[in-house]
Amino acid sequence: MYISAQINKETKICYAVIRSTELIKTDNSIQIESYDTSILGKKWNGSSWEEVPLPTPEEPTEPTT
């Protein structure tokens, strides 16, 4: 059984953790040792997972009439 993290190619943020009977070798797949869903939403920096700060919500603006 193989376990991999699927990441967005541009942002490197993990969006899925999957199990497979075959090794997946794609640009957006990183082999991991255990089925660890705590990496979802984290960024792969090439050697480890990093927390990604949540965007600051914008203040609502008053509608113009």
C-alpha cells in the first residue's frame, strides 16, 4: 500500500491524502509514510510541511448610492 499527498502544483498546498495499491509518480504527488490528514491545507516546502496563514478578511465597504 502506498500513501501520497496530492498538492496544488502552483501553491504547493496539500488538498488530498490518498492510499493506492500502485506508486503514484506525478508532479503533484508526494509519497508520505502514514495516512496523516493533518497535512491538509499545509504547504510543502520541498522537505517538510508548513502552516499556511489564513488570509485576513477584508473590511466590508459601505455601498454607494
